[in-house]
Amino acid sequence: MRTLLTALLATTLAVASVATAHAAPYDDTAAPGDGTVEAQGLPGRFDLPRHGWAHDVLRSGTPEVVGLDPAAIGTALDQVRRYTEPDASGHPLFSGAVTLLVHDGVVATHETAGWAVRYADAAGKELPEAQRVPMARNTIFDLASISKLFTSIVVMQLHERGAFELDAPVARYLPEFGVNGKDVITVRQLLTHTSGLEPWLPLWSRYPDIPSRIKAVMDVAPKNKPGTVYTYSDLNLITLGVLSERLSGKKLDVLVAEGISGPLDLDDTGYNPPAAKLDRIAATEFQTGRGLVRGVVHDENAWSLGGVAGHAGVFSTAHDLATLGQAILNGGRYGHARILQPDTVRLMLTDFNQGFPGNAHGLGFELDQRWYMGALTSPRTAGHTGFTGTSLVLDPLSNSIAILLTNRVHPTRTWGSINPARRVVANGLAQALAVPPRRGPTSWTPTTPGGTLTTPDLRTSGGRHTVSFSAFVDLDPTDKVVVESSDDGTTWSDLKTLTGYGERRWQRVELETTPAKLYRWRFVRGAGYGGRGAYVDAVRIVDDRGVLVDGERDGLRAEGWRSANR
């Protein structure tokens, strides 16, 4: 009893200390209700969002250990494997992959597919199988732009030490940057990609050496007025890498090793991996003048900067990356190691780009990006992707991590986008998390665009009908469930539209309406990527004489809907 009271008191104190200093603040403490277990969530549940930092260290397990549906995960893994097989184009979507899924600190899935080294040339000629290298759990990948998260963490570690102010001009600390209209660009604008700088420059081909390449970034003029547009730019992070070196007096690779890889024991994470690890490194592209790129950074600009740059260059394994992800979900701590303070992590996961809809961004972390976060998307979901075929998704609402690492640029970058595969992995984890019925053994969920769930014919009277039901809605913004009424089964009138995502909890809906013969719930599928889904349960319709329909007792007619028990 004393332990329970202590936990409740801690929850109450946490609620009272919510930070509200920033636009769209990352809210890791505000829990709805009365501090009960529903406010903290339960393992394996999608409908009970978490509040507060986790306190987990990764450990091996199975989906069943943490209440996940193994069938949903298996379906996702099967699709990932199919992506490594030739399709109608004559080649696979990617050569190979490692998929890792974490829930409540348990590594529920850590599976491989395909090949780390597969091709003999850029045209896609396959090596004899005996000469290929299969993917392994400890395969090391070029993370590409996921490296930006490492740079951002280093920058924020310096911020914790008082080395700079977020809203101060970068030129205060890096005077050579403050030319050609860049004197007003702030550190925060670099971290949120609102600096106005263009996406990139061909440093490797246009400039002869590292000093001239860095000078080109320092000299470049903004393409847009700082703070007026969102433009994802490698130049922002290259600049932050230079800034961190200037402020600390240390090279970026040393800062990452001392501030991230070392404390977290990420033995396979860093820049320019040693030759001794080459046999574990996934190959990337065949490039003109470079041949098969393997064990050296793929990004040409990072390569031309010696393999260490703010925007690219970090190599890592799925497990190492998951460890970093769990440290973020833990509020900056992993075991006995702390790499960031909770307030700093809260800042990094706060959306500072509300003025640029669709481009939610914290300090380094991307937020709320359904195109690769899939059904795990919420305003609090964070992550990043990499051009080589990598993705990291952190879902604080379920204390989950979804990682897909591929070498999709092996042998060439021209074989297409792997965003569908990224969503498949995130969707698999989201679908494995349960949304149990609100009342009785099952609820109803749509399966077909235009599908309907309809009541039996009702008597009508001069009074009013009260239509009530429980609804769980986590949909792509283009999807919706429309509640409708009809007197003849042909002409229907809208009563309410259900849509949205991110709340992840059941709501009770009550509608007062003029009597109708029929009521139905109709699913409208939009043009987006989909979501976790919609559920209807505990349907009840009454008039002034009593209960007309009890959905747990009276049959509902389902066309394009199915009953679901999780």
C-alpha cells in the first residue's frame, strides 16, 4: 500500500511540474485522470498512452513477453523479406535489412533479411552466392542523415554547459558564418531547418580541399529570409558540426565518442569505422571514381570532409541505435549513464515549427511524420531517416522503438524510395499493440473503404433519440468515420464525423437527434498513408420509452467492418 501511495504522489508531483515555456511543448508529465494505471499505460496497449519518461534498459525477449501480437509483427517481417526479392522491376527494393522493434525496453524483434553485400557492379549484376555477405544482427550500417541526431545531441550537450544561447546568432560564436545575410540566423533555426539555407552544395566536386569546403558553407547566402520557410538542409548541420568544434575545441568525432558512444557503450557506433570491422559493414553504392563504397561514408560531401561531418558519417548497428533511442525515451539516461538532462530532451522533442504545417521539428528530431512513422505517428513521435535506407522511430506514447536499417543504395540510388518499407515496420509495431474492446468481448473496426456498420430498423416516435457509443480513432487526417441517420435506408444525413490521431484513447460519444429508422457508421478512406484504425463499441440507442438498441445484445449489420478483440 505504501508503494502505491508513493507512486501516486510521484505522479501528482510530476503533473504539477509540467513545463509550458515553449510553443507546442513536449509534454512528458501531464497525465489525464487521477494518476491511475490508465494514465501510465500498460504493456502491449495502444489505447493507454504513456506520460513521463521511461526507465528501461534493453533486454531480449519476445512479442508475447510484453503483450504484443506476434502475428502483426510477423506480417511486417514477411513484407520486409519480400522487399529483398526481385519484383516486377527485375530487382528488389533493397539488398538487405535489419529490423529491430522495442517495447517497454524489450527487444521483441531483431531480424535480418537479404544481403549486406550482394552486387558486383552498379548495373545490378549479382555476385555468386558464395561471395555475398548475408545480413546479420550486428551488421554495421552507414546511418546517413540519422547522423544529424548525433550532432544535435552534441550541440545540446554544449548548451547544457552554457556554451551558447539557442536564440543567439550563430555568428556570435562563429563569426565567419555571419556574412551574406546570415548574421541573424540563430542556433535554433539551424536545428529546426528554418535558417533559409539551401539544401546542399556539391562540396566534393566544386572545391579542392577541406578548408575551402568549410569556407563555402560559411560563405553561402540564404535562399530565403531566415525564419520564414522550412527547408531541410545539410548545410544547417554541417554548420552545427563546425560550431560544436569551435565551442569545445574538440573534433566532432571525439565529441560523439566522449558524449554519446562512450557513455552508452555503443561499441559499433562512430565515424570512419576501422578496417577490422569491414567484414561486418553493409555495402552501399558503386560510385564513379570510388568503386564499391563499403566501410567509408556514402555521402559525397561527408566523404570530402574526411568522413566526419555534422550531417552524415556515423556508422552504427540496429542495437546500438536502439540503445540511443531508449536513452531519449528515458529522458536522457540509460542505466547509470546520463547523456542529456530531461529538460534538454524535452526541448529536443518540442515542435518549434508550428508555423510550417507538415514540417514539425524539434531540436534535431523530426516529429509527427507519417510518411515513415506510419501508424506510430503522433505529435510526440520522434525520429529521423537516412538516404542510405535507414530509419529510426521513437514513440513515447507507447514506449516503443521501430528501427529499419537497409542498404537501399546498394548497388545504386536509382531503384526507388523505401518509404513503404519504413511504414510497414512502424505499422507492424503499431498493429501489434492492442486496442481492446471497451465493453464485451469484441468491438467493430472497418476493413474496407465505404464499409458500413448499421443498426437494425428502429421504431420512431415524436420524441428524441439518444445515440451513444464508444469510439477509438487514430486515423490519417484524410480518413474519417461518419455517423449517419436515415428514414428509408437510401438517403442519409450526417450526424457526426470522427477523425484525427494522437489522442490514443477511447471516447464516449453521445448524440441527441430526431428519431430515425436507421443509424450507421461509414468509413471513408482518404489518400493518405493510413493509421492505427478506428473502433466502435458499446452502441446504445434510447428514446423516452427505453432502450431501442444495445449493441452488445442486438445485432448490427456489418459490411466492410469486422469484429475485433484487440
